[in-house]
Amino acid sequence: MGRYVLRRLLQLIPVFLGTTFLIYALVWAIPQDPFAGKCGQRPCDPAYVAEMSDKLNLNDPLLIQYFKYLGNLVTGDFGTTFNGVSVGEQIATSWPITLKMGIIALIIEAVIGIIAGVLTGLRKSGFLDNLVLVSTLFLISLPVFVTGFVLRLYLGPQGFDLMDTSVSSDPTFGELILPGFVLGSLSMAYVARLTRSSIVENRRADYVRTANAKGQPQSRVVGVHLLRNSLIPVITFLGTDLGSLLGGAIVTEGVFNINGIGGLIFRGIQEKEGVMVTGIVTLLVLVYLLMSLLVDLLYAVLDPRIRYE
């Protein structure tokens, strides 16, 4: 297992380099004036242009720019915007908020989605099965911002006043439960459907019939034999979904007025701050790569037939 982890970590290096270079090239290689609009209606002062071009290495060839950026990245320096704001400090402020909300969303979609999928998979074509199928179809058809607006309106003080829907500048996990539910609602529906279809398919497998023939308790047949193998595609989805949740949090953060990574990306795009966009996307690439490694390792835990040398 140790050699496999080391080999996978080494494999992540060229993937990271290739992905980040592509991102960097797409942001900086497009022929445009990076200083357009940075000084209002008038052209920027030549001294300012020269200073920022030197600081951002804009006078170097693209490949040299990338490796200089990568070298700064290794030391934790994400660069500075054209206004002199440290990208690293901005990310350090916003990242924990979005990460907490993403973890809450992942837990909610995993727990509710898997439980709903298992129950409906074991009771196919029953009332509960039809109810979950209709409910998940309803969630899938609704845009996330509609779900967020409706829940905030009806659960907050303007509606039934069941909970405080406001979020502070430094929110706790409790404040992020509702935004996390909204963020993970679409994926929760997919997890429920994916778990259900996997359970239904694996119920007909030989190892399940053998376990039943041996007279094993139904709880052991489902919990040990059926569920572990059925969760493999679900774990794959959940592992890659964390990165999607963090990158796609912009809508949920806008609905609940949360100062997170989504808003930071939006402002970076709006203000044409390439350094900001590149830094955040690079961080998301790291999340994707590490989660893919974790998913691979979980395969061996769920399926004893999988062994890594």
C-alpha cells in the first residue's frame, strides 16, 4: 500500500504541472492589455505599468512566467493583484468559510443520499421508492439559487421563522448548515439515485445469494456484503464532487451573502484579476487531485478483492 501511495503521489505531479500550466496559459496567454481599465478612464502611468509588469513577470516568455509563478507558489506566495492586494491573504480569509460549507454539503448529501438510496433499493417499486424518485427529480429540476431563495424565505424570519438564515462574516458550522444543504441538494439527489441503482443491481449478484443461502442475518448481508460493494460508484462521485462543490459555491454564497471563494472568483473575473483567478483555480486542482487519491485508497477498504501492490 505504501508503494502504491508513493507511486500515485508521483503520478499527481505531472498532472498538476500540466493542469496548472494550461490554466496559467489560458489566463495570461490571450493577447490583451492586462492594464486596460485598471486606472479608470485614463491610461495607466508608464511607471506603474513597468512596476507591475516586472512584479508579475509579464515581460518574460510564457514558460518562464509559469515556472516563476510555480516557484512562488511552492513558498505559499500566490502573488498580488494589480491593486497590491495579497491573493494569499484573500484566499486565507475566504477559503475556510467555503471549505466548511463544502464539507457540510458533502456530509449532508452522503448521509441523506445513501440512506435514501439504500432504503429505496431494498424496497423497489414501493411507496418510499416512488416518493424518493419524485423528490430527487424535483431537486434535480430546480436550480440551486431557486432552492436557496425558497428555503431562506420560508425558513427565515419572513416565513415560518424556524431558524436564523443570516450568515456572519466569520460563520460557525451551525450558521452554514442551511447554505450547505442548498449547496449539496443537487448532488444529494444524484447520490440517492446512484445508490439505489447500485443496490438494485448488486442484489442479484452471486455473493449476495450465497450469503443469503448461508442463513446470514439480513443486516449482515446488506451492511457487509451488499452495501460495501454498492458504495464504490457512490464514493467515486462523492470524492470528485467536493471540488465541484467548492468551485460551484458562487451561487449559494451569493444567495446567503457569504464571503467565500465563490465570491472571490467572481470578483476576480469581473475585475480581470488573472492572478486571483489562477491562484484559486490552482487550489481547486489540488483538492481534485488529493480527493481522487483518497477515493482510490477507499476502494481497497470497500472491496476486499482490490489490492494495491
